[in-house]
Amino acid sequence: MIYPKNETVKKKSESKQWCRTYATVILVACIGLILSFSGFFIVRRAEIQKLKTEFQLHAREHVDLLEREIHINFEALRSVNSFFQSTEVITRKEFRAFTEDIFQRNHGFQALEWVPRIPSSQREDYERAARIDGFQDFQITEHQEQGKMIRAGERDEYYPVYYLEPFKGNEIALGYDLASNPVRKAALEKSRDTGQMVATARIKLVQETGHQYGFLVFLPVYQKQVLTDTVEARRKNLIGFVLGGYRVGMIVDNALKHSKGFNSSIYDMSSPKGESFLYAYPMQTGIDSNKIDHENRFDISHELNVADRQWQVVCEFTSGFAGYLPTAASWGILAGGLLFTFLLAVYLTTHIKRTIEVKELADRLFIEVAERKQAGEALYESEEKHRNILESMEEGYYEVDLAGNYTFCNNAMCQISGCPKDEFIGKNNRQFMTPATAEEIYKVFQNVYITGKPSESLEWETIRPDGEKRYLEISASLMKNSEGQPSGFRGIARDVTRQRLDREEKERLEGRLQQSQKMEAIGTLAGGLAHDFNNILTSIIGYAELALSIVEKGSMQEDNIKEVIKAGSRATELVRQILAFSRQSAQELKPIMPSHIIKEAIKLLRSATPTTIDVKQNIKSDSLVMGDQTRIHQVLMNLCRQMLAGLGYTVTTRTSSIEALELFRNRPDDFDLVLTDMTMPNMTGDRLAGELMKIRPDIPVILCTGYSKKLSEENVAKIGIKAFVMKPFVRSELAKTIRKVLDNL
């Protein structure tokens, strides 16, 4: 909303007054917060100092318990070592009996093992002895890369687990060569050379089925009554090792089971940082197993020497620590100060707020009245604007209720329907359509009602009150009331009667065009058939004429052959009619005098026949007939909301245009004239003529065809072809054409 200048000044003045009014509340709140946090930090510092002192004392006790438990477990391992040092030969049964008491008193062991040093020469003896002891499948093994136990490879010496207790649950470790693993081998060799107890880095025990880490402790056993004061002496006199397999979690849990208020993390500082974590007590999930520096400032770390490895124990207190509760005093001071500050600020705010509520309420009512007045004016303007838009539209706009009764329309809709607005409103849309159309429209509106999606544009036939039919293209969408419930339909209607009629006319014309194209295709087909049939007729008539020239006159064979020639002539006429139908051969009918045509034909025959033949004529009629002069001439020559051989020519034939071209290329001067068909495989007649004339430009060529759109006498003359003969032709016609070409050379 835009205010006048004096109104803007008034608003700025009110804003400054508001800031001055609430400045007291802000000041009191700030002072209260400063005092509350100051008291909290002073008391908190004292509490933390006291808590650290108590925590250090308890953490030391915590670490001492763990160190004591480790010592007890290691002493048990030393007792096993003493057992081997004091006895000449220890059997597997004696080893089991001795270790039973140890397992009852010490809970950190995963297993106790006797690991002899076995030279490669004694390997089979040891394996055989173990099998005699009842371990039928015993063999010295090592780990494959995939984790599977396999028979150990050949090496100078082995350190297999030979005695193992408790055996149940640890069976997989029996026979395992500890020297086959780099971590175990490093600890083993260090223990051998120093004569001391040596622990490995963290490992996953061979027999471990859980998720915690373990470690091995080696203690060497040397031959009795020998000096072991040098490394060489210790290596030479080594018998084997007593080995303790420990689970870190079992040692830590047993040592700290009565300790509360602490979280402890155990690390092996002799290992790389990423592999140093051993155990967290109590067992926790989601901890960072490689993190030594803890964010909590209440932690204490101690280092332990565990069989020549440096362990670090990091202790941090929890809410269960006995010294944690006194720290609540600082939080109490902070909470009390904040609560007092809050209550005082609320009281002042409430008091100040009440003094201005009446004025704000009056101002708000004034503004609300003004806004409602403006909204009413804007609504009226908006409705008027939309009404003008609807009335100026060329398309019809309509609204109907759920029953299909018109509730609103614009002027264009009234013009389309042919009904005044006062009569149109209230009528049902079924009154303007046939029952069949009404059924289709009902389905469309029902789909819009169910899906809520606008319909696609659809076309329906409407009937105006005067009975005139119109075609409308309409759309429909769902209307909803203020509560979101369907209340009716609205849409746009467009009169597409003219477009519908134009489309129908177009479809009718397209149908006629398709029929015309179909007839043209039929004509093309007929022309093609006529072409092929002409070739057949040429052979039939030609061979019939040859037969007629040698048959006995007056015989039955002569009559039969004449009938064949007559039938061929009728077929020729039929082909000409087909060509005329397909517009491939023009026929010109006009008054002609047959006697003149006969006399011309006789003149041509004289020039084409030998001088020994006498031609007599007896023409008595000068009548006129309607016909085609060319066709008559050919008939005569045939008679004569003889073919080439009979005329005395020497003929060389080829059935392939390629063969004919090759023959002419080799013997171009042996021929006086070339007669070629138009349609041939590989090379058409006109192309063959062109290739022949490249070899010999003066060679005369006559082209024969039964049908061709492209060829005419003018076209072949341009190519250089001397004559053009249409099939079927008779011997006399061909003789005349040949004679004419040869005489004009």
C-alpha cells in the first residue's frame, strides 16, 4: 500500500517511539544475561577443577585394575613355560590337565598353545605322531590368500600349533604354522632372540568368530642346562614356544567390570596409527577406532608395557561418574539467572504492550476499513474487466451446473446457439443436440468430473431452435465452489461449421483425385502389358507370314495360317485400343480414301521387292471412310458452443546387347546396318546405338520398340538413329524401313 508523504512521516515517528518504549526491556535483558553468564562461568571453572582432580584419582585406579589383570594373565603363561622347563617330556594329556586350572582362574585366554620348532626333516614325524594321538587329518597348514587353510609350503623350519587347549572352538588353529604370517613371525623371532615375553600387534585370531581383536604372546622354551646368554645360543637351543592367545575384550571387561563412570579406549602405540585401536569399554558402536585425541577435555591417558609393546589407555568420564553431579550448581545459577531475566523482561514487555494496544487497535481498525474498501473497489473493477473480456471474445463462453443447465454465457455463445441470452440461461444443453450426441457429451463431462482434468477439444453437432445444424468445437473444465467441491463446468465453444464443410469437400476432392490416379496407374499398367504383348504378336505374325510364303497354295494349312495372321491382326488392333486407352498411342480418325493409301503402299512395295516380282492392282472404288491413315497403311503392308532372310540380306544375330557391342567392336566394317530392340537387359537399345556410333559414326541403326513414352521419331533422330519402328510390325514394313535407310546412305 502506498501512503502519502505525511502518512510516511507518521509511520517513521511511530517506529522511533516503539524503539524508545522497548529500550528499557532490552537494557534489562542485556544486564540480566551478562550477570547470569558471568556467574555461570565463575562457578563452572571451580567445578571443573574439582572434577578433574577427582577424575584423575579414579582413572589411575581404573588403569591399575587393567594392568593387574594383564599381569595375572601373563603370569599364567609363565607358569606354563615353567611347566615345560621342569619336565623332560610333556604329553598332550598332561598339557590339557595342567591348563584346565588356568582357564578356570583366568578369563582373558582364547587359547593356550605349545608351538614346537620343527625342522623340515622332522615335519612328517610330527604329523604322523599327531595322527596317532587321534588327529587323523593333522597336517602343518598355512593361510591361503582367500582365507582358506591349506597345507604349508616347503621351508627350512615350521612353528605349528601342536598342543591346543581348549580344543573345542579352536580346532581350526591346530597345525597352523605361525611363521607363515608376517605379524606372528615378527613377534616369534623377537621373543626367540631376546628370551622375553613378546606380544604381537592386534590380529584377528584364526579361531575367532566374533568381531573383536586379539593378540598373541610368545614365551620361548630352551633346552635345559645350556647357556642362552647370546642371540646365537638362544636361536640354536630353542625348543619351541608356549603361546597365549588373548582376546583384548575379555581382559578389559574382566578388569573393569566393577568400574563405573568411565569410558576407556585401548590403543597399541607400537602399531601404525590406522591399526592402533584395540578395544573400547564399555563396548560402543559408531566410535572412531583410529582416533586417539578426544575432543572431550575430561580425559586422561596412561601407557602400559604389555609384553614389549606400548599400550595406551585413554579414560573419559560419563554421567555415571560420581563426581559429575556437583557440576549442576553452575547450571543452576545460569538457569536461575536466565529465568529471572526472562520473567522481568516479560513483565516489562507486558506492561508496555498494554499501554499501546488501544492505540494500535484503533489504527488497525482504521487501516482494515480502508483496505476492505479498496478491495471491494478492486473486486468490482476486476469483475467488470473480465466481463468486458468475455463479451468481446469471438468464441463462445459458457458455464453449466452439474445437471447441464446453462448458468452463464457471453454474447458470442448466444449467437452460436441462435438463442437470446434471457432464453438461453436455464436451458439444458441436451436441448441443443441429438440423443446420440448427448450420450457422447455426457461421457466427456463425466470423465472431467471424475478426473478433475480438462477435456481435450472435441467436436459435436448442435441444433439451433430454427432447426439449423451447426458443428461446434468445445472444451470443458471442472468448476469448484469455495469449499473445493465440484459445482459445474465451464468451457469455450467455437463454431467450426465452415471448417467442417470445407474438410468434407476436401475429402471428396481427394477421393476423386485418388480415383483419377488409380485410373492413370491402370493405364500405365495397360501400356506396359501392350508393350510386352506387341513383342509376342510380332513373332506370331512374322513366323506366320514366313510359313504362309512356303506353304502349298490352296491347302488347308494355308487357310489355317491365314486365320492365325487374321487373329494376330485382331490382337494388334486390341493392343492399339489399349494403348489409346492408356494415352500412350494417339489415334486420329478422319475421312480417308483407301484407294490412294493402297496405291502408295504398292509403290513402296515395288521399291522393297525384287524385280522378278510383278505387282498388279485392281482398284475400282473411290469411297471415303473414317479411319487412321497410318493404321490403314500398316494393314496393307502386312498383307505383303517377307522378313529379312527372305529379302536376300545376310543376318548376324546376338541375344545380348553386350555381346553385340563386343562383336561390333571386333568387326566394325563387316556390317552395313544394325537392327536393335529398345528394351534389353544390361544396356537399352538407344544406349547401344550410341556406343556403336562411337566406334563407327556412319553405321546406320534402326530402333524397334513396342511401347515407349520417351521415344519418337524426332527423339531418335537427335541421338543419330536413322529409323524408328513400332512393334508389332510385318515383314513388308520392316523391309521398307531397311531399304529406305540403306538407300539414303
